[in-house]
Amino acid sequence: MNILIGIQARSHSIRFPGKIFKEIGGKSLLQWVVDEANEAKKEFPNSMVQVLLPFSDQITKEYCYSHNIQTCAPEVPEDDLIQRYNSAIEIFNMDAAIRLTADCWKLPSSVIETGIGCLNDGYDYVSTTVIRTYPEGFDLQGASRRGWEWLDKHQPKKREHPFIEFDRNRWIRDLFIEEGFKQSQICDTNSIIFEKTSIDTLEEYERAKKEYELD
């Protein structure tokens, strides 16, 4: 199965502009995510890693080009992440796509590998977010091509947050299953859900950088 590992990124975050370029341990937040995605890709030769960015985001395009990071920037509305992923799936003719975010810098490759494995096993949706047993910042969602197409039809609002209604609303998930789809959940048996590792503010970045330097 051909699976896209798509990392959504943009340079102008509202709460913390330019955060994906901030460095921890000598690497940008975006580079951390790209490296873990590429590590996961080694186990699945039919997968590919692409940073999915807004069509007009020249800053991120130039950064990725200078760091030899593959990018895809579909010409779709910036706040429509569902359409951005569906377009990338079509462009690269993928069978499924994993969704990662550029600020989840501590997400390990092992979790990404688990998500890809579930899609390879025939699941139409897999995530760490329906039942949260991982820290905030270990967010991963993935769906088959037809699962993404189903989402496109059933989430007409909040398009900037793919699967947000799906994750929150059991009725939507039940409908998904009733229509013949399969879903799976990635769980951590050593749950530490009280932690938050994603970075949304300057304060969270400074705390993460300090913690990394102390390890």
C-alpha cells in the first residue's frame, strides 16, 4: 500500500509565528518531525514523506528547499486542511495518508510506524486522538483514501482541524463503521496523558528547550 506521511506546516502560526523554525537541540521543530517520519518510512518502502504547506507560504517553501525537505503545496484554501490532504493524496496517487503536525516535535517514529501498519492492515482510520493515552503532542491521525474522501463529505465545517468532529462525536464514528469502514486506536499502556509536548506559545518552546538541555 502506498502511504503518504503528510506533515502539515505553515510559517505564520497565529499564537506563535515562525514556531516551526525554532530550534531545540540544534534542530528546528519541523526538522524533528521530518526526521522521525523519515525514520518510520524505512520500515515501509512504499511510503513517502511530504511537508504539506499553504500554496502561498514562500517562507516555508524556501526553508524546506534549503534543508532538502520534500514539499507539496496544493492550490487550495489555506484553512482547508482536509482538502489539502485529499489533494496531496490525488497528486501522488496514494492509497492512504498519515497526518502529522510540524509542532509535535517529540512524536516518535515508533508511533508513526504503528499508524502506517494499521493502514496497511486495512483500517480506514487510525489515531492516537479518539482515546487519548499519549501526551498532547503525540498526535497522529491517518485514513485510507476513501476514508479521507468520506471525511471530506461529512465535515463541512472546521476544515482546518481534520477529524476533530470525528474524534469527538461517537455518532459520527458509528456512522463510519455502519458504512463499512474500519477504525483502529493506538494506545499507550504506560499512559502519561497529563503531559503536553506540542508547542503553541513562546513559553512552551522555552520550557521544552530547557527540558531537552537537561536530559
